[in-house]
Amino acid sequence: MRFLTAFGQAVRLARMHSAIGSLRHDSPDEKSGTRFVITDGFPYLLFYKDEGKRIVLLRLLHMSRNIAAAFHRR
């Protein structure tokens, strides 16, 4: 339940303040505006894109993963 709460908070943060997330500089999607926020208390990154009136959730990845490789495998 704690993880679901942290995930929900990360989604709400990204929705309410879409520019708050950091751009991922080692991701193949860097130029597309992919951003991420960290789930509070858990080593997971929530990747999303701001598309104006909505955000699109792309991935939720553990920080130990090879992020660039995970995005490349689309």
C-alpha cells in the first residue's frame, strides 16, 4: 500500500506541475521531452511526457535498471 500511495503521489505531482520532472539526459527520448520524477521512499522513476492538457505515463522503472536500454527496447 505504501508503494501505491507513493506512485499516486508521483503521478499527481507530474500532473499538477508537469515541468517539475527532470529531463533524462541519457535516455534516447531526451529530445522528445521525456521527464521523470522519483517515487518518494522507493527507488523507482516515473517517466512521462507533457502533452499540453494531459501527461502521458511512459514507464515506471527501478533505478538499478539500464534506463537507456529500457527505452531503446520499445
